[in-house]
Amino acid sequence: MTESGLDQLFKPHLQTLMRRTEQSLAASRFDALVIHAGYPPTQFLDDQDYPFKVNPQFKAWVPIVDNPRCILVFAPGARPKVLFHQPHDYWHKPASLPQDPWTAEVDLIAMDEPSKASAHWANLGRVAHIGPDGFAAATDPGCINPQDLLTRLHYDRAVKTDYELECLRRASELGARGHKAALAAFRRGRSEYEAHMRYLEACAQREEEMPYNNIVAYNENSAVLHYQHLERTSPKSLRSFLIDAGAQYRGYAADITRTYAALPSRFADLVEALDSAQRGLCDEIVAGRDYRDVHLSAHRVLGDVMQRIGLTKLPGQTALELGVTSVFFPHGIGHLLGLQVHDVGGVMGDVQGHERQRPEGHPYLRLTRMLEPGVVVTVEPGIYLIDSLLAAAHADSRRAHIDWGVVEELKPYGGIRIEDNVITTAGAPENMTRDAFARVA
């Protein structure tokens, strides 16, 4: 789809957002909504700001992601109004007023001083303010981030508009380009740091523009689920490479993970088996499916994979029941994806926010909702050799169901995770990640 085609999807997206918001405002007894884009906090004992991360509720309305202190004002029956911050500043370059086609759908007003903003909602009745603490200019605390309204808005966000889906597809393509470049760096023997830098270069995005800190892990580092370092030198022996890295397009995120073996080995066979299993789990992302069942299905499937590779001694269902699979797969199978990597509303059962409980013994699952068309999720099974979890299993009855010789053989490789971003449709699921990798192959 061309850029003009994407722009044509913005108007119906905005209309959907306005309709949902009108309903939520009425149910929460508010007359209007003000959303503050936010601003970066200042570093302690310094005059430098931290990187700016825009309020996701703000960027749902307009693709302004890099200009702090903007404000959106919406009252039912009126066009959305965007107060675009343009201070008189000679220390920094003020942002230019957007000229993109989407601006035709809103009233875009330059604002040099945020203190002048309140005049734009002074006569709108009871106004709800959504934004970071201390930024909302409202005298009634009940009007600042009201929980009932936020809950309703969060619940609605799970179902994406066509505009949002196209932004997510483009984010996936950027991510696929980055993954391809990082893998090439690994194959050339470059360090974690160098693979990370090649990723950013291929995406043409700065580090602070990433939706989350890239996880670039070699060998044993791959067993750390959210590994946060970047080694500057390559290890003497390159055995495995796990990269969990995304990208953003107009504020929408990709979240992609791949794992590679340097040479043929039992670990390489396990990567191939997990990749096949992951594709099958992606096929389960269908309308009417309870995502909790996808999670439990993942444990059964991974249990079978581990038994076939020789790591465990039980079939998947039995391994799930006895807690053996959780030794190697301790996190949830995935989460909602959209304006945030871990998008909000994942355990909500309705607009009132009643929680859909996680399966017993699976506290880290981030998504428990029923799937419906337009819902975008990640599917990210993993198998890891984590010292603390292995030690706990070795000390209890699970010890008898694990081949500890194979554990020692695989530990130097760390772990495996394979993650795709998948759209639930009325028919077969759409795997944005696999499609993106195919386009950039």
C-alpha cells in the first residue's frame, strides 16, 4: 500500500476513535476529553531530559510522537483539536507544524505556551484529562486519569482499525530489515553491540525511537529473558544468537524475536523444531479462540518438542500437568500489540474491566481475552536453560523427568525464542512478521 493509501485510512480510523470515545465519555459522565502528549522528565541533579516517550492515548489520535507538550481536545460533535507545541526557543529547534494529509481531519493550532491551553476547554463542561501525573490542568482530581474512562478506552484499543493494522505491517517490515542486518553481523562474527548498531542502521531509527530496548544476546546470554547488555567484543566461540527487537511506524510497534545456531548441533535441531511448533501455534490465532487456551496449547506442544529432542522424558500434556514445561518455558505465550509493545487491556473481560483470570500456575501470561477480528497479538514460545529454574527443578520431583546430560549439553547455548506478530481475522490469521521477512528476503 502506498503512503497515500495509508492516509486514506486515517479518516475512518479517526471516525472510529471518535465514536468509541463518545460512548465512553457518556458512560463515564464526562462532556469532553483532553489528552496530554506528555513531556520528558529531567535527570536528577542535571539539566538534561530523558528521551521522550509520548502518551499512547495521544498518539492513538494523531501520529505526533516526537513533540512534547502537545494537547488534544475532543468534544462529541466537534472536530478534534490539536494544540501543537511550538515554543519560542533558541536553545533547541522547535518542531514544524505538520503538513501531512491527516492534518485535514483535525484543527491544528500552534501553541507557544502550554499555560494558554486551558482556554480551549474552558466552556466544554466536565472535562476528563488523560496524561502523566502533574501535567493535567484540572481542579477536580476525579477528572484526572479517571479509571472508569481509561478502562473503557483501554478495552476498545484491542480491536485495531484498518489504518492501525497497516501501520503495524509497516513496523513489521522495518523490524524484518533490522533483523536481517543483525543476523548478517552475527554471521560475520561481530559483537552484540555491532549487531545492535547494524539493526538500527537498517531500520533508520535512533535507539530512543525503538519501541523497547533491543535484546541482542549471544550464547549463555540468551537464557536471560530481558537481557539488557551489549557486549563490545565477540566471544571466542559463537554458538547461538537470540535477537528480540522491534521498530515503530507512526507510533505503532513491531515486536519480533528470532534465534539462530552458529553450527549444526542438537541446539540447531531444537531451533528448527521450535520454529515449526511456533508456526502451528500462530495458526491458532482465530476469532472465538480463548487466548488462555493458546498458552496451554503452547506448553503441550513445547513439551512434545522437548521430549523428542531428548531434553525431557514426558509427553507434553503430562509435562504440563507436572510443571515440567514451566522449567524451560516460564513466560506467557504472548500479549496484545499496538500503540504499546505490551498493549493495555490484555486481561480485561469487558468494558468495565472485570478481569479474566490467568490459568492456575501461569502468573506471567499477559493476555487472557477472547480473540476477535482486528485483535493483534504476539506468539512467542521459548525454551531456555535458566540456572535458577533448573536448580529448583533439580531439588524437587521434576528432577526425574529431565535428562540432565542434555541440559548440560544445551546450557552453553542459552535459550531460544521465536516471536511473530499476528492479526486475528474472520478467517485464517495474518502473520505480519513472516510476510515482512518474505518481502525483505
